[in-house]
Amino acid sequence: MSETQTAINALKTWLNHQIVGQPQLVDRLLIALLADGHLLVEGAPGLAKTKAINSLAKGLEAEFHRVQFTPDILPSDVTGTDIYRPETGEFNFQPGPIFHNLVLADEINRAPAKVQSALLEAMAERQISVGKSTYSLPELFLVMATQNPIEQEGTYPLPEAQLDRFLMHVRVGYPDIAAEREILRLNRNEARKDPIAQPTEVTQQQLFDARDEALALYMADNVEEYLVQLVGATRNPGAYDATLAKHIEFGVSPRATISLDRCARAHAWLEGQDYVSPDNVQAVIHDVFRHRLLLSFEAEAAGITPDDIIHQLLALVPVA
């Protein structure tokens, strides 16, 4: 195990003791870091979404900022704006919260379209433009946007083209009873039998090295072919099943192919493997495809979800 893997594993262990009952959220945050992408997290209030990315920032050499999205927020509240300085008679750019390394976009679907567009453009281009000037964002840059699935009044759903810019769409559920007891004990600050101290901060250089190691993992031709066939099956489902073809309106984009490859590699690296297997692809495909599949009206009327479609794809597409 490399020094980089040791550091990331220590961070993962510590995060799982801070974010009790949400191992998948912790895992997906680390995958997003390694794959250099952004997360859309959907879950009811109080499920430690904010605490998760806040704790992650404490374990990294990184600056964190939270933005609470509301219907009256402006694009400049996120990106920053030019401020007039009367003492010099000049305009100076005042950077907004988007210039931090880790950004929590809380309840992104409460923001109007212009703000969503400004944020998602920054995510895709890693830069923002104000007036005639363009400003680059930090090399280490991750946005975790949250959505509340319960209350939809006064919200602005993200269009499919903007959803596609997220590496993964993660759904967070309630912890089990055992985890609920642990949450209570942590909240009461009771002494732990086996306390785990906060690890040494993972430096940005260590994280960049980890990304290089993950991307360099060996992927056999048959695994790559399996990955590509899964993507192709969403675009030509009729070749596999006539009913499936009626349920998919549009398949996933080439960005999904890239995301699935990077996430599968990151997952394999976190598992300590030196190669990518079909199991790694299957482990992340739901989060990569979930927000990119556009279902037909017939499927939605029948109560079929994207996860149902992905389950069918995994059953129909043979492992090469």
C-alpha cells in the first residue's frame, strides 16, 4: 500500500466515525475527490450531508464554504463581483464563495435558473467570467450540491443538461437503528471505548498523486468493453429488450462514459486493488447513470425509476 493510500484510508476511517450510518456518502465523497468531479446529493433534512463535507474539509488541506441557496440569491452572490473603490477610482474584483476548494451548494433547486447556470458553468469550465475578465478556480475544486426530495414548493428543478455536469447523483437514506444509537451517544459527547483521533491533513499534492494512481490502474479490454456496452444499451435498448426500449426516452451522454470509467477506477483504488473489475463498474453505475437517464412518460406513469432501469441493464448486458 502506498503512502497516499495509507493517508486516504486513515481519512476514510475517521470520516466514518464522524458521519455515523452513512458509509456510502463518505465513499462517494472520496470517489468524487479522486475522480475530480462534483456530487449531487439528495436526501431528507438532518442526514449529515452538511456535516459530511464539512468534516471532509477538516481532513484535507482545503478551504470550505457553504452557500444556502434561496429564491432571491443572485449569481454574483456565488461567483463574486467587481467592487468600486472610491479611494482609487477603480473597480476591483471581490471573489465569491465559489473560489474555495470545497463548496456546499445547499438546496440548489431553490435557486433560480441564472444562479444554477452560473454555478454549473463554474463546475464545468473551472473558471468564471465577470465583465471582460476571466478568473480561474482552484485546482482542487469540488461542489457538493444538495436537494431536499420532500418539499418541492418554490423550487426550480435542474434541467437534464445541467444535471449531466454532476459526476454522481447520490441518494442518502436514514441510518439503521444501531447507527441511530451511535448518533445519540456522539451527540451527548459520551466517551468512546475506541476513540479515533483526527488524522493528519491529507495535502493537496497527496490527493493529486492519488488521482494519478487511480487513473493509472489497469483496466482489461473486456472490462472496458463491458463499460461501453452498458452505456450503449441505454441508447439502443431495443437490442436487448423491447419493453426496456419503451421505457427509455434518451440514453446517457459520453460524459457518463467518462464518469463511469473514472468512478470505477477510484472505487477500485479505494478498495486497494491494482486493477479495475466489472464489480467496480457495477458498484458505481447507479450513481453515475441515475440522473442521466431520461425515462418515457409510459415508464413514469408505471412508477418505474431510473434505478429500476439500471438494474435491468445490469441483468441484460453480459459481462464481456
